[in-house]
Amino acid sequence: METKLEHRCECGEETEEEKLARIAQIAEDFKGQEGSLIQVLHLAQAIYGYLPLHVQQLIAERLEIPLSEVYGVTTFYSFFSTKPRGEYTIRVCLGTACYVRGGAEIVKKLSQQLGIEVGGTTPDRKFSLEVMRCIGACGLAPAVMVNDTVMRQVNPDKLNRIMEMCS
Ligand code: FES
């Protein structure tokens, strides 16, 4: 049973400076705490949408850690992105259970339907397509995530409904 897709906030957009100031403040607040880098990166990505180099640099400065450490984490974890993403990020699980139950076919179908490769974003910035490792929903494979919503037992029919919900 999947939950409803989140609604996008429709209040006024923050300026670039405001976003960076908020990220800087968050990093200051987390400085010195265990596991702070991952938490700050999550929050920064939620604020900025992705993690370009200048945002990583800001975080490194405020947490007083090397940029290489920040860069290593952002590039290691697939849920961090250094490139702008679409309004909807569709992630298809390619863990073993999902793979054998059609995960690869889902990737192929989405790639054709959206006209982008894995890792790509549609020109209108509506959709990004990614793959991920097991998210622990193997019993109801194949699983697909749309932003933060997990869709289970995805079949072609369900895939079309997902696309309609996002349109
Ligand atoms: S393999 Fe996809 S949820 Fe576990």
C-alpha cells in the first residue's frame, strides 16, 4: 500500500542567498556532532534541490572538514545528487529481488517513456530517472520510489498510473 504523493510547497521561493544562508546556519548548528555531515547534506539537498560544488564547499567550510570528505560522501551515496534533478525523481530498485521480478524491465520502459537514460533528467526538469539498491521492500518487489514515496509490486499498469499521478 503506497502513500499519496507529496504536495509541493507553493509558498514563495527563497532566493539563492537565503538558501545558502540557511544551509550555512544548519552546518554551524550541526558542527562537531557525530554523523553531522550526512544530516547536513540531506537538509542541504532538501533546501537547494541538489548539491553542486559551491554548496559542498560551503558545508565543508562550516563543518570545518576537508572538501574531499564532503565530495566522497555525496558521490558515494546514490540519494545525493550533484546535478539538478527533476520535480519527480523516480528511482527503480535493482536489488536482487526487484531485479528478478522485473526491475530491469521497468527501468527500460521508463527510460523509453521519458526519453532519458538512467541518471538523466527530462529537458522540462519534470522527471529524473535513477536506480537504487535494496530498500527493504523485497517481499513486494519490484519496488519503485517517486521522491519519498515507495510504490510496491510495480507492473506496467501501475507504472502508467504513477506517470499519470505525476503529470
Ligand atoms: S531488492 Fe528491491 S526492495 Fe529489496
